[in-house]
Amino acid sequence: MDKIIRILHSNDYSHLESMDTGTDDDYVKRIFEKLISGNNRLFGLFLNGQMVSIGGYSIYAGKYAMLGRLRSDRRYKGNAYATELMSYMMNEAFQLNGIEWVGANTQEENSAARRVMEKIGLGTYSTLYSATTYDTSLFDTGTKPWNPVTDLQQKKDWLSTMYDDDSSVFPYECYYSFPASKELFQDNDLNQWSFYENDAKTRALITKTDQKKHHYLHVIYPWNDIISQKGLWETIDIDYRKLMKQTDGETYIWVDLTKEQMQSLPENHQFELPSPWILYGVDKPSWLKLHALAY
């Protein structure tokens, strides 16, 4: 049996098309060219020339590699090919200059993917609920919106307050959270993200735009009083309405909620709450120890 793992190129799209993954309208097919260029890579595991598993990684802030896009041909399942491919990609990512952390994100209900993460040595970092809505009226209190923060240093100060310990996880994009670090908070991003603070300057809010399948106003608020803070949702609603005027197609508010925040929602809330996402990862020193033990 001839088995190889290699990086994929444009002329490998036919291999992806020939796989029986059971996934209809797979976004990996739609954006294949994007996923093999720039800060993205795709890899395939081949048996006798037939691609039986595919996956990849994306680089963020020059420091983080996020594994994902894992697909397996249903005709070859049960042979641990997905685990082998994920392990290979993790090791390849750590060979890149500057990479200090490798992780993966999967839904809690995806037990098969979770087993793969654990087998290759990724530990659990956080569990977040990706809550989406288009209706915030339930949380409106008639209170005036919060005050914009435009000074770059003030934004950095707020980020230091909001993510002030080693266990903090920052939702950098929809679906993609990372251990918080200064490398994630580049000046160019901070100038594009909107920051707001309440009158008492005890709480801050970040909003930014994102697009996956749909358009999103991505809301970042790490405190547990997300429902009780007066003026918070009025501020979010203003930015949401601005975004809707700028976009075509479906547009939603996306908030990454902790378990405590999710449990604080009233029973009649208007959020869609799919199975929570679990962030797995390993830093380079820990990976080096695992790598040494393996050999």
C-alpha cells in the first residue's frame, strides 16, 4: 500500500471532488483556491493515489496556527487516517518560523473530532457558545448608548483589562478564538474595531465585522453581566443597523458566550444557540515535550 501525506495545490481539486465525505455544499470546495494560498494550507492523505483525508491550517498574527477543514472519505473511515493527518499538520505547523501555539476548534457534539484532538495531544482551552440573533429588542432598556473610544492607547488599555490573565481566550474572528496575547492586537486591527465604554468606565465593548457564510456584527464582551448592563445592547443595536445598511444578504449579530453568560439569558431570548465550540490547543514548549516522548 502506497500512503503519503502532502501539501495540496490547484491541480488537486479533482481529488477533493472524488471524495465521498457525505457533506453537501462543502465550503472547502467553494473556497479551495483561498485555502491553499496566503496564510492558509491544505494537506491530503493519499492511499495508492486516492485522497482519503483532507485538512489544513491557517496562520494568525504570525504566532498561531489553527487546524481544521478536516474531511474524510466515508469509504476509508475507521483507519485513524484523520488522526494521522492532524498530527502531521500540527508537526508541520510547529516547524514554521514564529509559530508558538497550534489549536483546533470543534463543536461539543462532534465526539469523533474531539477524540482526534485528544489523541494528538491538544488540551482544552475554552468552551464558547456562538450565539447569533437579529433581534435585540428584548434587552433594550431605553438607556443612552455607551461612549466611543477612539484613542489607540485607550483601546490597548481596555484589552489589557478585559484579557488580563494567562487563561484568557480572545474571539479573534467568528469561529476562531485564541489565547489572548499582544500579538493578536495589532494596531491596524484596533483602528478598525469599534470600542465603547460605559459612563462609569467600568465596562467596555468591542464590535467588529466578519463574514463567513453570512455577514456578522461580531460582539466581544467578556463579563458575565451581558444582559444587565444598561446601554450595552442599545450600543450594539446601533452598530448592527449600520452594518445592515452596508451589506447584501443575511446579516446577524454574533456573540461568543461563556457558559455563565449563556445561563444568564432569559428563557424567551432570541439567540440561536448551536452546540458549543470547544477550543483545543498546545503551546510549543508542551509540544516539544510530547514530541520528545514520542521518539
